[in-house]
Amino acid sequence: EVQLVESGGGLVQPGGSLRLSCAASGFTFSSYEMNWVRQAPGKGLEWVSYISSSGSTIYYADSVKGRFTISRDNAKNSLYLQMNSLRAEDTAVYYCARGGLDTATDYWGQGTLVTVSS
Amino acid sequence: QPVLTQPPSASASLGASVTLTCTLSSGYSNYKVDWYQQRPGKGPRFVMRVGTGGIVGSKGDGIPDRFSVLGSGLNRYLTIKNIQEEDESDYHCGADHGSGSNFVLVFGGGTKLTVL
């Protein structure tokens, strides 16, 4: 059974940092592209970042470029999102999701809530 | 990159059928779209992928036969037959867009399905 489990969310002050993790199981993690997608309270889905299976190719949404860093550790079956210079508008549930170019985004985690507030 | 448009709400009676629509912006008629179901307080659940030829690949885990898709022109449809209370959810559509130098996932605004 494919499972994606996010962790690391919480309350942080504006300008602060958080590191999210996503633990993958039930599939060969190193063979799959991965993404972070977020959903602000009561809003729709917003793509945040993409990483290729090897980690060599990375893309970001303009809204987080220069502040967020995606990475992965294939030996640990884990995906990460380092979030710096956090703003109130980054408040959202963050999901890790498996998928990539011309490939269905077919598995999602349950999400972890990030709240940026003073 | 494409823009995906969904009506914000839909409703159907228990046991009836409903068709949800996701419309791609002009110029993207060959794009495939993924449908997701999101129950309150839960993460999105992949339903299936659809192109102009219909379903692409397999349905998501545990998706019943009552769910089907069609694609025509710029529209991608998700039909749910014999609607059950458990089908009351937000339904999102999404598409990947990219080439060798960029990638993005785009999503529609979601349709809230109410079961009457």
C-alpha cells in the first residue's frame, strides 16, 4: 500500500523557518517524481515545488522561489521542504504528492498544517 | 500554461447522476486532466486521469465503477452515477504542464458537490 506521511508543520512567526518532511512507503521512492502542493484555508490547491526522481531537476512556483527549498533522500525514502522567510500568505495545509511530467499525480499525503502568525 | 475552470458548486439527489466539468483554456485541447476527490478534512484522493480519448491509465485505489470520465475538446468530464452520501466532497481537476526547462501543476478552483 502506497503511503505518504507529512510532518513538521506548526505555528511560526512571520520571517521564521520550518522544515517539512514526507515519509514514503509502499513503492520504489527513488523511481518517482514528487511535489509539494498547498491549500490555504477554504481555498483551492496550489502547486509549490517539484523534484525529479534523482533530485537533479527542481522547479518552484514564483510565489515561493528564493524562500523555499525542496530536497529528497532516496536512501531514507523521504521528501523535504525547507521553508524560510515565511509570510502570512504561506499559511496552508501542505501535501506531498507523487507525480510529474505527463504522469498522473496519483498519491497524496494527509497534509501538515503550517500557520504563519505573530 | 493552461488555466482550468470549474463551476464552484453542484448538487444531485441520492441515487441520481451528476456530471462535473473541468474546462481547459484555449490552445490546450490535447492536455490530460487528473480528477481528485477531497472529503472534508482529508487530503486529495486521485480518481482518474482523462484525455480526449477517455480514461488514461487506471482508476485510483478503491474508486467505484460508478465513477467515469469523458473528454471532448477543451472539456474534461467526471460523471458519478447512483450518487451516495459518501460522494459529497470537493472535486478538483489538475494538469501538469512542462517541457525540458520548466514544470508546473495547475489546478481548477474545485467544485463542491452536495448530495441532497
